[in-house]
Amino acid sequence: MKELFGSIRRNALGLSLFAIVTAGVIAVAQTTTADRIKANIRAAEARALNDIIPQSAYNNALLSDTLLLTDHFDTALLGPIADGALAYRARQDGEAVAVLLPVVAPDGYTTNIDMIVGIRPDGSIAGVRVVAHRETPGLGDKVDRRKSDWIEGFNGTSLNDPAEEAWAVKKDGGAFDQFTGATITPRAVVNAVHKALTFYAANHEKLLYLKGDDTDGE
Ligand SMILES: Cc1cc2nc3c(=O)[nH]c(=O)nc-3n(C[C@H](O)[C@H](O)[C@H](O)COP(=O)(O)O)c2cc1C
């Protein structure tokens, strides 16, 4: 009897140890995966910033001239935003060149579409890039600049150009092309760019001129 209890206790101890080690391994794997995903998104964001505003167009420390959106703004107009989302400011000799906003389109075909929207001080679009998405290859993924130049169609647009009611895909009576067999993804991106412009219109003074969180004296 005594031996039986001893064996059960040993088994239970063994199982507990196994559970603890397994939980630890999973936790470490999840952290490293999460860190890797974060690092990938940061790298994609940095590429997007450079694509939208070429380095020759600004001479401030773009990556440090930032505002943590949740600290300084009511982000309701932007809709959902990622944790730690930063607005970046590009300046040439102190003069604002563009504000670059991280924007999330929550209504993609598959899931969120993460984007950077660059807006010039006059409220016109400097450029838009999708930095992370899981839309279907050959259908929704044409919003990705590496797959098609559709996203360039936003360049130079603003809240009034096209007119308010034309901020939609053509199928919905708007100015922007949808793709053959894929309307949901471009519709989501058009809506998100429009939201970024609305947010900019309501907050442009602060977005352009508020001292950054980490400005390195810029
Ligand atoms: C497997 C599969 C994947 C699809 N992927 C996308 C996609 O990534 N983006 C998209 O807009 N539509 C995608 N569609 C098509 C949509 O279901 C929808 O038919 C299309 O966007 C047209 O939308 P509409 O009816 O609002 O015009 C996919 C359909 C299937 C069957």
C-alpha cells in the first residue's frame, strides 16, 4: 500500500514538473514569436515611411519625432489603433513635410489591415502603404504595393478631392477602383484612409506642432 502511494506521488510530481516545463516552453515560444512579429511590423513600418516620404525630403530624426497617439489624442475618429501606435513627423529644416499615421482597417476580408497613411500639412495624401495584412493572394492582396500600384491612387487626394461622397469604391458609387472579384479589401482601405484624413483635419495643429515624446532636440 505504502509503495502504491509512493508511486502515485512520484507520478504526480513528475506530471506537475512536466506541466510546469511545458508551460514555460510555450510561454517562451509565444514571447519570442510575439517579439518577432513586432520587429517585423516595425521593419515594415520603417520601409513604408521611407516609401511614402523619401529620405531626401526631410532632415529631422523621423523615427524619434513621434507622438504616442493614445497619450495626446482622442483616437475615436481613427477607429481601432495598435498598442503603442505612433504618429511620425517628417520635417525639412524645421518645416513640416508630412505626418505619418499608423491606421488600422478593421474590416478587411480576413482580418485587420495595418497601414501607414502619410499626410502633407495641406491635408493632401503624400502616400499610403499597407504594412501587414492577411488578404487573399490574387484577390485582396493587390492593396499591397509589392503586388500592384492600386495604393498609389490615393496620392494627392484629400477630404474634398474627391468629394466627400466619392470616398468609396466605384461599385459603391465612389471614385476608387475595386478589384475583379474583390471589393471588400479595397473598400476597407478606402474607408481607413478617409478616417485618417478626418482625424488629421481635426488634429492637424497638434499633429504638426506638438513637441514630440522623444524629439532628440528636434
Ligand atoms: C476563398 C475566398 C477568398 C476571398 N478573398 C477576398 C479578399 O481577400 N478580398 C476581397 O475583397 N474579397 C475576397 N473574396 C471575395 C469576397 O467574398 C466578395 O465576393 C468580393 O469581395 C465582392 O464583394 P461585394 O459582394 O461586396 O462586391 C474572397 C472569396 C473567396 C471565396
